[in-house]
Amino acid sequence: MPTAVTVLLEDAELAALDRYIAACRPGHSRERVMAEIARRWAEAQPGSEAPAPDEGLRPDELNASNDS
């Protein structure tokens, strides 16, 4: 579920955001673009990838010693 976050930008930052929206994301709101920027940043952080699923043992690895 999305959570609202308030972000305070200086005039220069807001102007840069508006230029980016006009050039690259026309028709998108500031809120949506800021959310996309935050998502991309979070995905680029080390350890942000989803862990590999635990697939358990393969059939040829099963034997009586690993019965529980």
C-alpha cells in the first residue's frame, strides 16, 4: 500500500524537476515522477534485489538422512 511522503524542494530543485517532466515525462504529475525517481534509486541500492527463492533439495539429493 502506498504511503504519502512530503518532500520539500528548493526553487532550483523544483525548476529542475519541472524541466525534467516537460522534457522526459510530459503529462505526468510531480508526485508520480518523484515516486518513479525514488523507486529507481531504491532499486539501484546494493541488496535491493529480491532474494532467490528457496527451492529445497532436488530429487537426486533426497535420501533417508534428510528426512525429518
